[in-house]
Amino acid sequence: MDLTVEKYLSWIEKNELTTKEVVLAYQKQSKLLNESLNAVVRFNDSYVMNHIDDFSKKSLAWLPIMVKENILVKWEVSTCSSKMLENYKAPYSATCMKNMEDAWALMIWQTNMDEFAMWWSTETSFYWPTINPCGNNRIPWWSSWWSAVAVAAWMAIAALGTDTWWSVRQPASMCWIVGFKPSYGAISRYGVVAMASSLDQVWIFAKTVWDVKLLFPYLVWFDEKDSTSSKKSDILKDRKIGKDKYRVLVPSEVIEEWLDPEIKSVFMKKLDELRDKGHVVDIESLPILKDALAIYYTLMPAEVSTNLSRFDGLRFGHQSDTQKFSSLDDYYASIRWEWFWEEVKRRILLWTFILSSANYEGYYLKALQAQKKLKSDLERVYESYDIVLTPTSPEVAWRIWEKSTDPLKMYLSDLYTVPANLAWLPAISVPLAEIDKDGEKLPIGIHLMWKKWWDWDVLNFSETI
């Protein structure tokens, strides 16, 4: 079964399908596909059966979706794909999940993820790697890619993921689907297990931009339970009509030597197409973009470690007999060494270094100052341009384990998507083309970034792409 949200709702309204037929078909299809793709960690059959008769004739009419495993669903197991939270059951649902339930979308499964949304290639999941359906033994990219794989492989009609720096847009690019990140504060983060709180956001995966437009109003919400939620989110509930012509900036830094030549060729052709359609497309330098990765990898580990401090074997996580240890520090160290995997440990160590008294001013405070400059530089850009346009990634998806021993090269893949998170801007990746690489046709995406609270504009322009 291969439905979009738009087609599904149309067919249900015309009684060409029953909702139960669709849900059961997707359940069967996804279980078969998961044997080779490993996108799903938990088949929530009891959840489906408990909800299915309640959702039959409502707004989204049992729309079968998948949900990343760090988004809490009441009484369902949510481990964040970590041994530390093995068998943990959520006592409440995340606001974004509750909003989808209130609109009568039905979660059929929970998707795999990297441990606590860290790392990028599915290679650090407690449940083992996930395979990209658009390539031969290739990664589907960063930590929400399991949700991307589920949508790309027709295991679900849409999916919810989270994004801290690229985790929706880059998987969307590599899996030939649409990945949308709204303005920071537009969708509540309450009930989403945090990695880096000032950067995390809930996102949407779908087959088309129009499907994202259909789902977005159900998710935007001012939530008093979430201190990062904004009252301005309510202005996004109403759809806006786009303009005919747009002013587009392409930073010259994004087409330098680290961009794959084939991706560059396709991207430049797209710029010519936009000019032919009457849009203004300029290529100009935006130097602060080169600093975005350094800013991100200084600020993010500090927030990660703060959020992970609760997993100490007392409040959350696996527990042991404390009397076996000589001190509380020894107990914490033992629990975290045994139950956290490599990347989580690496980021805790980075935070310890960055926030130490010797390095706090030299690293962390300077990164905050650089982040402020990034925001102000982008604000000046949007005085003259409507949109910043880049490739989504400088390269295609690599093979499983190909770069697992070289984290620095993985970090450099984030250059184009990180600025949107640091500046809290709406951004989206839409399919651009397929290129030949190692005898395979592999998808690439194009990335659009707009100023804050102009989410509908970025969606509208995405349709012209």
C-alpha cells in the first residue's frame, strides 16, 4: 500500500477504503519490510487495538503514522534506543503525540533511533543499524532516519521525528522524502526526551510538501507545560498563500571544495531553473556559516550532559546495589560506563572539558557570543532576501560502518543544516534529484531556510522546488 496523507483522506471520504483496511494493511506491510530494514523497534499492536474503534470517523481518520522512540506515548515502552532505559514505560504522552491522537491519527509502531538521538548513522542504536531503502547497505543518515525509512519504504503514511541539527532534513534527503523543521517554539517539546534543549524540535516526515501542510496545523500549539513553547505558535494554525516570485540567497561557502561535484552540478542547474522562472537568485558570501559547526559542537555537548545527568541509576536508568561501591561517584561511573554506549560517553566527556572552570570562558561563553552573531547576520540577510538555499548535505549516504571510526568526517556533514537550529529558524529538505554513485542511483535533497515564524512561506516555496 502506497498512500499519501492527501490521497488517504480523499479515499476515506469517498468510502473507497475503510480505515481499518488501511491500518491492517500497513501493519502487515511494515512487519514484512522491517525484517530487512530494521526501522521499527516496537510493534504496538495492543495500542492499535485499544484505539482503533475510537478513531474511525474523526479528522485524520486513523491515519497510520510512526513515532520516534524518544517521543513519549502513555503506558508504552520508550527506551530512546538505549540499554539505560530498557523496558521504561512512559507515564504520560508527549503533547505533540496527544495532539495527533486528538486529531485521530493512529500510531502503529515506534521507530528505531541512535541512543538518545546521538550519533548519525544508526550504528549506535541498542537495536542495531537500519538500512536505507534507497541504497545497498547504506545508512539512512542521522538520528531520526528510522522514521524517514518508515515513510520512504511505505511502512507508514507519515512519521514524527525530532531534530537537533539535521536529524529530519538529512534523512529526508537521503530517503527521497520531505523533512520539515518548524520555527523553534512552534511545536511543544513537552514529553520529548531531550538531547540539547535549546536546539531540539519535533518534525514531520511525509512523502509530499502538501502532506506536511495538512499535518502541520494539528501540531503547532502553545503549551504551558513547555517553557520553550511560544504563544506565537498560534499564528501558524492558519495557512498562508505564497508569493509568485522570491529573492533567494545561496551562500558561496556551501559550494566550496567539500561539496560532492555531482551534487554541486545538479544544485547549480536548479538555481538556473529558478532564475528562468523569474526568481532572484544571488550567490554571496556568508562567512558566519563556516563557524556554525564549531558553535554547535561547543554548545550541544554541554546541554546533552546536563540532560543526561538524570540517568544516574537512582532517578532513572538501570540500578545496582549501592553497597557494593565505595562512593556515590563510583556508583555513577559504573552505571554509566556499563549502560551508555560510546557516543553518549564521548559527549559527556566533551561537556566536562568545555564547562570546566579552565575552559568555560574560552569555549562555552565564546560559542554563545558566536551564536548571537550568527542570528544577527541571518537577520540582516532576511532584510534583503526571502530564503537561504543550500544542498541538504555535501555528500550522498555512505555505506554502513564506512565512517564509524572517523567521527570528525561525520561531524562535517552537518554544515548546511546546523544554522537553522542555532538561529531557531524554519527549514525543510525536499527531494532534488538522484545521482549515480558506485553503480547506484542515490537521492539528494535541497535545503530551504526562512526567517522565524515564516513557516508557511518556506512550505509554499518548497512546492515550487
